[in-house]
Amino acid sequence: MTIGCSKNKIAGNPTGGLNAKEKRQKNIAEGNAGSLGSLIKNRGSTNYQFSSSNPLWRASLETLDFLPLTTVDYSGGVIITDWYSQQDKDLESIKITLRFLSNEIRSDSIKIIVHKKKCSTQINCVTSLATSDLIKNELRSTILRKASLFEKADKKK
């Protein structure tokens, strides 16, 4: 790949954007690469929030630990489970999506979407949003209760 005349223009790339590898190499060459040393040196100037330090995130993962997860994206604020069914109800299953709207431990900080799948046979299935709020309310209250306990324990440390 060759670089054209423009500083950020890449030949063959009409948008002129850099891919992730090229951005990383450019940042390293310019001395903008983050390292553990730079994080420690600038410790007071920035608040780094990682998933293990977020009580709402930790509580959600612990609550959903019995479900197979397909997507867990902390930076995007979403957890999506795979389809799950109980052994005695193999033609009915649910899929849960959690969207984090805030890091605050409040009932409106997470949006819970429950999809239901009902099959008359293994091939003939219909999916829909769950009409009952029972699962959503149980999940929300469990997650918020655990997150409050995590936050309280973190403050004691």
C-alpha cells in the first residue's frame, strides 16, 4: 500500500481513512501510543473505567452467568445472550439483550429486551418480543440489588 500526496490519504482508499493497524503504527511513530507507564504517569488527570470496576456491569454478568453469551461489549454497553431454553421446554426459548444507558445504579440505567422464540417443530419457529414484563422486572431488580452490594463493598475497600 502506498501513501499519496495528502498526509492522511492512502492510495486506493477514496476516503483517505486509515485502518486500525495503520492508525496504531502512526500513533506509535508519533509517540501517541498508550502504555501502562503513561497511564500511571497521568493517573490523576483521567478517570479510566474498566468493566471489572463497574458494579452495574459486574452484576449483569453475574446475573446472566447461566446463559450462553453471544456478545459482550463493554465499550458499546451491550450484552446479548444466545437463545436459551429449559430442558423440558425445548421448543420455547428466550434471548436477552441488555443495553447500558448509564453507569449509575438506577432502574433506568439499563434497557432489557427479551425475545421469545416458539417452535411447532425444530424448523418452524416464530420470534417476537416478550409481552410479559415478569422476566425484565426480575432481571432488573436482581441486577440492581447485586450492583448496589458491589458498590457498597467497593466503597468499604
